[in-house]
Amino acid sequence: MEGKYTFEQFNEDLNNGYKVLYDYVRNRYMVYKVNEDCYMIELVEQKSRNPVPAKSMVTFKAVKQMFPFFTDLEYKSDSAK
């Protein structure tokens, strides 16, 4: 991908039905949009010893604040249900 990946592009991908896998604080998570201003974050792989919730509902604001710290982004299409 050329250039810097922005939050606006990330948000558009979530709006288009993609599930996004990413690393955040050494753990692997998946985020997807459930409803307007409602996102689900699921723990996929825990690499740290600190306890973290397996699933959590967050708002648009929370996702936007965490986005700069996401690494190793990977997309998953929702069409394979």
C-alpha cells in the first residue's frame, strides 16, 4: 500500500463489512462494526501474561483513539459466513 493508511480509510473498510485483525499491546485482536457507533473487539491470540477480556463492545471514539497503536493490520472479508 502506498502512503500512510489513515483512520478514515480504516473506518471506511469497517463500514464496508470488513473485519480487521491487528496487534495491540502485544496481543492479536479482531475488530468489526456491529451497528452505528458500536464496534466489537475480540481477542484472537493472547501473547502477554496480563488478563484481557475475550470480547468487548466499544464506541467509535474508542476505536479512533486506539487506531494509531494498531500494528500488523490484516483484513478478513465477511462474505465467507
